[in-house]
Amino acid sequence: MRLYLGYPLSYSPKGSFKLKDNFLSEVNCDYSQVPVEVKRKLLSLLENLTEKDYLFLNGVSYDGADILEFSLFPLEGFGLREVVLPGYLYGKSTYLVRELLKRIFKRKVSVLYDFNFFGENTIVLNVGYTKSSVSLGGRLLSVIPVGEFHLVDTLGNYLFNRTIGELGISNARLRKEGMRGVLLDNSRASAARILFRRTSILSVPQLEYEREISDSEVERVLSPVIGSARYGDEVRSPFDFSTAFVKSLYTYEEVFGERMRVSEIFVVGRLSWPFVRYLKSLFPVPIYEFSGEEFLELPVKISSSKPEFRVFYLEKSVQRWRGLDLEPEEVSLNLLRHYFNKKDMRGVKIIEELVKLGSSDDSFVYELLNIVRRCSTLNRTELAYLNASISALSRLDLKDNLFSKVLKELEDKAFNWQLPFETKMNILYFCHRHKEKLKETSLAIFPYLMLTYIRERKISEGERNFVRTVAESFFKG
């Protein structure tokens, strides 16, 4: 008999089961009655099997491995021969699982991984609760600290921030009334229902508030977690799923000394569609979604390949732009155009000087728009031009016929999280200046998403206060 241990469902020939449900049944607890923090720990059990004193429930402390052992007791009588694990359990967790199974089933149980069942040109992405693993050609490449939890948490926090922003309710008032935690939990629950496609409606009965959430809004809100890095982009420190994923592919070529080839992709997990959407933008190959049950019948293809993998930690510092002090010979649009075409950094200074001189004629705006459109590779020079151009556009007095053109470009750039934090702040300033014109556009998402984005980021208190101020005032007046 073969067993698959995964999140949220595990599978045996007898059917599916949840580890958390088996554990709670063994200790006579009702899931609906346990505290929220205990629920989260149970959901992230697989990623924390090595933790000591992981969970405290009804006066008893449990290690992560203890909880798994209780979870598997109902299977004790099965003739288990093989267990399949997600790639993100490779290492010490595997050792604990192997020893635990030997103790429960009184025999040695062979351990296989999700990446043992696919051919040489196949990518396997297994999405867990707080971690995901990436493998290629039967080789585990990386474990990335992004999972289902981060998507639900990000969307839930955004929905909370935007709801109270639209209604003009402060966090201080909610805390005083004891409602903040209730509304935040309600927003996260709504986020889960929306992400799992059970509804598209956000309903907050406590505030008599209801709003439909479109797919495009959800996609933009998830952008700080999923990201938009492409194969070929320069990735210094991973800070979202996409940068870590692309870095994994670079690691493959560095370690194995061969060109990466991809013919198909398998995504395992419940909340897979945001990852599938991103992967489709990278590879024009078939992508298949697995629940995990399929591993019970698949034949083993690669069983002896030793993984060469990395465990990524996402950067909490924001991407910063370091300016250059290069003086141009003169200040003119012709020279700006010449410098930009030559990728000469002196053109950046010309943009700054033209803004200082109060230039806001159509030709200058069109030149800035041209620069924004053409900056696509995100190398150091183009980043400098892009940042300076967006900074200028956020400060200029735009005529009505140009505003829509500027808006389109900023909507495209606002949700690209590879851009420097200064660029984000410039777009935020644009939102603040033109809030009356933006309330029905996708930039209405941006101030509240920035509030979510900066939660754990290392930025100054002044920057943090500016983000809060823009979000709190966006729907006022």
C-alpha cells in the first residue's frame, strides 16, 4: 500500500483524510472549538514536524512529530509499504517521518518524493500551507517560503484595509470597540472563500458592507506574493515567489552545468491557480494540476537522484534605488532623448531639472511616457530612467487628454514589485494627488495593497506614515 502525506489532504487507497482532523479525533477535540492560533499550527503541521513543544492544547504540549504520529494512528492496521512526501519535507523531516512510520507499522517503509514520478524535462511545484517546493527532472531545486497561507493572508489584509478605508473607519476606533480582530478574521475568511472560487462577494454584515471582488482585483492583490519575475531577469535576493522560482532555475544551470529544458509542469495543492497563471506566463507548455491522490498509482521514474537544492529566505528589505550625481551639459528634451537612446545616465538628471523648471508641456509628458514604455529589462540604467520619469509624471499638472495615457502606464507599473520602493512611493503620491479621478480604476487598489505590503518591510517611520495617510484619505471627500 502507498500513502501520500500532503496539504490539505492526504491520501490512502481507502480515501482522503486530513492530518489535523485525525489528530483532533484522537485527542477528542472539536476543530471549531480550538483557538485560531492552534488552527494555524495544525494547518502548517507538515512544515513544522521538527519543532519541539510545537502546540499546547488542553494542558498538553505536543511536538510536531507527536501530532503526526497521532494523525496516523487510524491507519495503523494498513499494510503500508511506501509513503510519498512533498519535496518541501526533504531533510530532517523525512528522517522523522521514516522513523515514525517504522514505529507505527512495525516495518521499514520506503520514502518517495513528489519529484520521483516525473521525467527529465518536468517541473513539479508542490504548494503547501507555508512552503512550496520546486523540482525539475527528478531533482529537488528549492524550498520557497510561500504557500496557501500567504495568499489568503495578503488578500484578507487588503480587504480589511480597503473596507475600513472606504467607510472612513480608523483602526484606533475598531480597537476601542473591540471589533478589529473580528473584522480581520472575517476578511481572511472571505479571502479564502474568494480564492477557492466559492464566491466573488465580500460581505461584512457588522458594517452593512458588501462588494463584488473581480478576478483582476484578486490577481493584482496577490502580485506582491506571486510576483512577475521572468527567466532572464537579474535576481539578486529573492523577495517573492517569482524571484525565488527564477533563482531556482538559475541554480539548476549553475549546479548541473546544462541548459534547462521544460516540456510539462505539474502543480500539486489546493490553491494552485495563482501559481498556474504565473507559470503560464513563463513557459508555453502543458500545465497539469494534481490533488495528490494521483501519486497512489503513478509509477516511479527517477528514484536515485540526490537533490541539490536551496532553502530560500525572502528578503524583507524593500528594493531601493541609489541615485547618481551626473551633471548633463545642458537641459533640453533633445538631449534627454539622445541620452536615453544611448543609455547614458546623464539623461536622468535632465528629467529632474526639467521638473524643477516647471516644464509640463505635452512634448515633455510624451517623452516621459515613451521612456516608461521602453523601460522593460529592469537593468540599472533603465530603472534609473523609469524611476525618474514616474517621479516626474506624479508631480506634473497633466492635461485631461494626457491623464488617461499616464494612468494606463502607471497601472501597468504599480503592481510590478521588482521596481524600487521609491517608484512605489511616487505612484502612491500620484494616487494621492488624483484620488478623485482614480476611485473607479485599478489604482484604487494600490494604496490599500501598499498598507499590506509594508507590514513586515524594513522602511522608515516617515514612509510608513505616508502610506497610511494616503490610504486613509483616498476615499474621503
